[in-house]
Amino acid sequence: MNYRHAFHAGNFADCMKHALLVWLVRALQRKPAPVLLLDTHAGAGGYALSTGAAERTGEWREGIGRLLDQPAAPALADYLALVRAAGAPTVYPGSPLLLRALLRPDDRLAACELHPEEHATLRRSLGPDPRVAIHQRDGYGAIGALLPPAGGIRRGLVLIDPPFERPDEFAQIAAAIALARRRFATGLVAAWYPVKHRAPSRAFLDGLADAGIPDLVAAELLLRRPVDPSRLNGCGLLVASPPWGFEAAAAEILGAIADTLGIGQATSAVRRLTPERTAA
Ligand SMILES: C[S@@+](CC[C@H](N)C(=O)[O-])C[C@H]1O[C@@H](n2cnc3c(N)ncnc32)[C@H](O)[C@@H]1O
């Protein structure tokens, strides 16, 4: 486990993932019933941007740095307000901090992080909160162990955001999505994936569609044509059972990010992979 998210915090991939995540949680919260948010690969929580790892790569300057420098597009206003409230541009909030900021009194967050140091930092970042459970455990295993949610919660979201260090990560995610759908059919799943070159991400999406998982939508942002497999040329968020309105909202969010970050080359696309319900 060599991956450290601090090197990449606030980059374009974080911006697209977190802006979509904020929209998804707000959409779930249109109804008053409590939700469970399960973050299977949570990272360290908050990341200093102008010192240490993030400062060294400077990736955030091409991501959240640019978004914060421009007048906020309406589609990004909510996300950017949360990021600012969490301390940007001094500190960038990772997914568990953003999710915690969105919790209502009866909502719950379970955040899993396997790496001991990242887990210890996450614990410090989140602090004690009766709505939040922090686990040092394998995030894929947590899907089987923590779902369906305790306490009669019937709605929620599972965020799957692994580091892609393992060659079988796409296969792991596909299996995890299928398991999460079985154990928490009334919840939704959002899984982040990289686009370096086209073949692996296309095979991943085709495989999920062929497996017959209903109601899948892929939202992708490409900074440039994905022809150089050594670079992160783009990324996607695969969403299973998105709330009503997701496709239009995601197109707006990604379009606004592409316009601000891409210097003319970036493109975005939101694609439905499988229909809402399979035919009986
Ligand atoms: C991409 S980062 C997560 C970023 C975070 N979700 C965010 O958006 O701010 C992936 C994290 O997963 C952790 N990790 C790696 N393997 C894991 C596993 N099997 N279970 C849980 N966490 C894992 C890594 O240590 C790393 O902190």
C-alpha cells in the first residue's frame, strides 16, 4: 500500500468526484428519511495544500485552485462553498470530511481506511461525532459487513474509491458494486475509476452492463484524449441507481469543470449504460 492521496488531493479527479458526490447526497436528502453514507476507501480526511505532498506535486493548482479562482458556475456553487467552509485553499477536504459536513442529525457515516497512518489521521480529522463510525478495515469487506445498514436505515450511498494499485482493481470494484446492490438494494453506489487509455475503463463498463446490473450511469471527464497510458487523462464516476435528475445535473457539473480546467481540450460525457429496470 504505497498510495498516499495527499499527493493528489484537490486535483481534477477529486473535483469531479466530490462535486458529483455532493449533488448525490443532497438528492438523497430531498426526503426526510435518514441515510447511511459508507465511504469504503476514505483516505486521510483533510489535506494541507500549500505544504508537504500536495505542495510538491502541485496537482491541486490545476484542479481546485483553478475552480476557486473563477466565479463559481451555479452547478459548482454548493460543492465550492463546502470546500471553502472546510478551509480551502489552505486545506482540501477529502470525501469523509465532505460527507460529514452534509450529515443531518439522524444520518450516519461509516468511513473505512486500511492504511494505519492514513487511518490515524482520518480519526483525528473527523474527531468524535456520534453520527460517524471510523473503521480500519478493508473497504470491500465492509460492504458485506456493514450492509444492510443497522438501525432500520433504508436509504444511502456507498462510495467506492480505491487507489488502483492492484491489477485487479476494476474486477474488485465490479464485484463490490454487485454485492452492494444485493445487500443494499434501496441504496445507491458511486464508484470512481481512472481513464488512462480507453480499453480498461471500456471493458469495465461493458462488463457491468453485460452482467445485467440495472440503472447504471457513467459520468466521465477527460482532460485530453486518452492515448498516453502513463498519464491520468481523465476519470469517471459510475453510479448505480442514481436519484432522479442525475444525468442532467452531472452533465452541468462536469461541463462547468471542463470549461474551467480544460483550456479548451477537456470534454465530459454522461452515459446511461443500463435502463432503470430490466425487463421482467
Ligand atoms: C483514492 S484514496 C481515497 C480518497 C478519498 N475517497 C477522497 O475522495 O478523499 C484511496 C484510499 O484507500 C486506501 N486503501 C487502500 N486499500 C484499501 C482497502 N482495501 N480498504 C480500505 N482502504 C484502502 C488508501 O490508503 C487510500 O487512502
